[in-house]
Amino acid sequence: MGRKGYMGKILRVDLSKGKVRAEDFPDELARKFVGANGLAIYTLYRELKPGIDPLGDQNKIFFGAGPLVGTILPFTARTYVASKSPLTGLFADATAGGHWSAELKYAGYDAVIVEGVSEKPVYLWIKDGKAEIRDAKHLWGKTTYEAQEMICKELGERRAQSVCIGPAGENKVRFAGVFAGVHAAARCGLGAVMGSKKLKAITVKGSLDVEVADIKGLQKWLEEVPYSKFRGSGLDKGYSSRGTVMLPELFEKFGLWGTENWSRETYDESGENLFHSTWLKGQIRRNSCFSCIATCPGVYRVPDGPYQGTVTEGPEYETVYAFGSMCLVPDMRAVVKLDRLCDEYGLDSISTGVTLAFAMECVKKGLITKDQLGGIDLRLGNVEAMIQMIEKIVKREGIGNLLAEGTRIAAQKIGKGAEYFAINTKGLEHPGHSSRGTKGMGLGFAVGTRGAHHHDGRDFEYAPNPLLDYNGDRERAKGKGTMQGIITRWTAAADCMGYCHFAEKLYGIRLQDVHVQMLNLVMGFDFTLDELVRVGERVYTLERLFQVREGISRKDDTLPERFFEEAIPEGPHKGAVVTKEELDLMLDEFYESHRWDKNGIPTPERIKELGLEG
Amino acid sequence: MEKNYVLSKPELCTGCKVCELACSMVHDGVFNPEKARLTIYASSLEAMEKARICVHCEKPPCQGACPVDAISKDPKTGWVLVDVQTCTGCGDCVKACPFEAMHLHPGTERAINCDLCGGDPQCVAYCRPGALLFRDKGASAFGGKSNG
């Protein structure tokens, strides 16, 4: 095989038949789709019939590592997971940091595709090309922490890496995540897909080489580009010592911090309790993902109070938002407790927090009654009630069974106008970035493949950015569709290569020569910038075609009613609202930038141009 | 005789394994942590362990255990070196080393330990957090001079 950076093999696992087999990953496919995200949508678009149940035996789940993964390049450790989502009912993917993806490659594979359903709980063990389906009866019901440790112990492999689910995934909670170590590919409920297949974990270990096309060139490039760009950068000085937990302070000051189920975007009364300065009081050490020079993840131990001694990696910004500002919990120590709980049970902390905030507002408005709550006093700020409710969700007990469906389905079932308080787009709960104050982000949520996700479009509107032809006007709609068009090409291409989106702070958020250089040094193809941009367009458009096949069009590319009806009530962005006209303008721009039609459907010409016909 | 070895400071280690990648890159021209001459372990979320790397013992147990005299201690530098031509890959040295610093290369199946890259250990050069220090010389790629 000519190309480098790949293992050249895909492992196909049929859990219904209990069979595993290796397939080739041919050059022409690598050239057209690169890997990870590209390979996933190529496979799932061809192999999943429209309308299938995401939690049924017809669904498949894809785990992958891009060509850059396993090399010394920093910001390349993403573990990529994709499937048809039980939360959105559409194609969805999620990525995690950590060490799993690199180890998958050393074990001999670029990807694992799991299909069918096992009769009993199992896990998959892959080492140096060999794969084995093993009994997981003793692991079923265990937390993600316990299960991963037990697997390493029973295999006698201290350095093996796992992706696994917790009890939430086993019980098919629609927002259960996939956990790689303590890193979560959290969003869109892919953990529930694993649970529906009775697949507890995929554990990998290997001693095979990851080769690159030009190792001397790469070594030189490493020093000249990423390492030298990194020194003194925001990633070096900011993220590496503070992580994303530095962001609550920033967003609070901007007045763009989703608070109390997005009824406002300021949380003045929390003081500094959710800021980095408070978090520092419990910092133990800093961590890195595989091969990375940044140390974004920090490890925290609760120093005092009722949750004293609880340890977690993080919390990340989104978790501080979901439990802190959304549920009015002005206490970092409590947020850490909730974060750890989500990690152990295997829940997406964003959807969990937003679902709790939704339920709290429903309780307040009388849409959920006391009787339904089974004695839990679910009101804003009541941490103990939140813990109890999370346990009910994980076990699907009482009203937990309803909330385990996510805000969209839960609101439909509650009725009586509860949908208004369900802050989701296409079924996915919103992360902590403003739709009203940063209009481009709002558009990103409205059109995102995954629904309200901050990694399709990105929130890049805090300062002017020449790469995006952006002047710094956050509330302006015009130009934001084109801007997110540029960004989505980049996010899709990045997810194909396997690199972390934080590298945007190093290489820029628009595909440029630097991305091509990196890929060519590893792969040995003579990719051009145009060709790489085309990969991003091809992958993003094929994702759209999957969604279109499931019935998605312009009518679905919208936002929660609250963002149209209620303006931000206070703070620097007081008065900001999204109007339908603004959304229409941005949608037109965005579709035009991807050359989809006015209804958001890729045109036959565009499909042909991207080589996606047939 | 000068002490000459890579010192591990687990309290500074972030677990990125760039050291292992740099090691296999410069020795083997590939990326493969199993071919690296040092190994990093996390003991838990809260702490890393000391890197498993040769400390070039005064009286190396590996040398004593080797049945074919493939391991020598350089009288000038004090470095413990494996002669791969002589090594048979029996693994006796691996068992003898109390620091888990000797292991068999998965490609050649011969014993490998830290050879200090001939005097400029690249694991140290690439370690951004400064968790690996060369006792005598060598600058970190991130500007920090190692302590002496």
C-alpha cells in the first residue's frame, strides 16, 4: 500500500453473528474521504437504510482514527464515533480526546464498524490485528471508571485503552455518551447505540508502527510550525494553564452565557464561584491528550464542603454552563460532583444539564406536577435533587424515564406548551453559546448536521477575524452564513484528518496551506488546498444528504422558539433576539456557500461535482 | 564518574507520551510507543508514575543477568549499552531490571534500553512540561534548560 499514516484496515464486527473480519481501506477512498468523519459518512450513507430505528438491530456504529492520529503531531488525538443518533434520528458524530484512537492504530486499524445486536453483554478486544468478542456480563452495570479498570486488569494490559459506556448507555438513555478514559464523545446519544447492541466496550492495544511519508520533513515541520506557533500563543498561555474552565468568566462578561434555561444570558449573582479563579483552589495537576503539547485538561479535587474529595478531569466550560448557569448552581464544587457523576454513569453533561433545566422550568410553570416527581424537590439550585434526578434518569425510573428521552421527546409527551422550554435543535440540547448575541453561532445550531452543536459551525464571533472576513459585529446576521460555510468546510475536513478543533487557535479556522502540508507529510499524497477544501465540502454535503433522506430540509433548520420570542433581557447584549428574517438571510447565504438549493437540498449538479452521485 | 541519565519527575508529567513518540521517531523512523526506550504510566487520574527508563545503574543487574555478555557499562560515560548483534532476545535482562526499563523491541525482538540518543536525549528535548531532565546537558525544545 502506497499511502502512509494509515493502517489500511477496517475491522467489521457483526454482533448478531458473533463474527469479526478485516476489510481493506483502499487508496481511492482515502483520497476522496481521507478518514474518520469522511469514512464514517461514506459507510453509513451507503449501508443504513432510511427510517431505521437508531436503537434497533439495523443501525451501525463507527469508531475511527484519522491519518494524523498516532503520529507525534500535536492536536491529533481525536477518537471519532458516528452512528444514526437516537436523540436526533439523524446521522451524528462525536469525538473525544484521550488515547484510544492512537492505540486503535497501533492495534492495526483505522476504523471499527459494529453492526447487529449481541444477545448478551460483550466487549471487543483488539490487539495487533487480532480481534475477539468477549463476555461482558460481569461488566454490565459498572461505571465507566470501574469497567475500564476491570478490563485492563483481566487482560493483564495496563496500557490498553477502552471506549466504553456506563449504565446510562446500557439503559439506552438517549443522551448517553461514549467514554474514552475520562474523555467523552458525549453528544447525540451514541452511548445508547452501544447499549442497544449490548456492547460495553472496545478495548485496544498494539505494537504496530504508524508510518509517515516523510519523517525527516515532519520532524522539521513540527519544530517550524506547530511548536513555534504554540510558544506564547493563547493555547500555551491560556488553555494550557486554564483549560476551557476559563471561559465562564469571559462569557459572563460578554453577557452571552446561557442562564436559567436561556431565559437570560447573564449570571451576575454567581460572583466568581464558577470562574477559573475558584476552580484553581482544587487543581491537582494538568493532563494532556495523546501526543499533545497543550495541557487543556486539568484535574480537580473538591477541597471542602459536602462533596469534598470528589475528583474529576475538568469540568469543561460546557459542563459549568449546563449545571452551573443553566440550573443556577453557583458552586464549582457541586458542578464537579455532577460532572463526575455524568462521567461515571456515562452521560453527556450538556444534554443532562439542559434537560434538568428544562424540567425545572416545567416544574416552576406547573407542567410537571409534584406527584410526577416522586418526592424530589426539583427546583433551580437544588443540587441534591439534581443528583437524585440524574440517578432516576440513568435507571429510567419514574419521571427519569421520561427525561431520559431528552428534551424534545419529553416535551412532546408532557404537551401543554412544554416544547417552548425544550432548548434543543433537531433534538440536540443547546451548548453554552449564544444564538441571539452571536448570530453566526445561532445559524450554526440551526443548520448543523447534528443539530445544536458547537462543532459544526463554531463560535468565532468574539473578535474580528480576517480569515473569515468578519468585522466583529456579533449581532449582525449578514455575512454569517458565508462565514459558517467556510467554517463547516474546515470542521468537516478536521474531523476527517483526526485533529482537535482547538488547533484552530494555532493554524486558523479556515482551511489553508498549513493543513495541506501536514496531511501531505503524513500521507504522501500530493493533496492541493483546493482538493482538501473539496473533501470538507464533500463530507459536509454527504452528511446533509443523509439528513435530507430522513426528511430534513429548510423547515427544520431553525432554532428554539424562545430565541425568536424573547430578547436577551439584560447585560451587554440586552435586546438581542433572532428574527425569522435574519435566520432566512443567513440560511440563504449558507446554502449558497455550499451550493445547496433554497430549500437546503444539495442540487444534482453539486452532487455530481463532488463525486457523490450513485 | 559523572551521573548521566534521564531523570523523571512524574509530578510534572501530563501523560502525553510525546517522549515515547520522539524516541521511536529518532531510533526507528516510525511512531510506535512499544518501540520506545521509555514507558509512561498513569497510576490514576490524580498522579503519574515515574517513567520507566534506564538509570544506568552503577552495578547493572541486567548486565549480570545477560547470558551472552551483550550488555556492557561504558567505563567513560557510565552508560549501560546493549550490543544488539550479540543479544539473543532471551529476555533475562528484562526480568532482572528492577526499574522495568529494559524490554524487547517488538520488531527486532532484541533488548532495548535508553541509549541517551548518544548524549542528547530527544525525550528530554521534546518534553514540554519539563518532566524529563537530562542531568548534564541538553536544552528543552520549549526553552527550559535542564537542571544539572
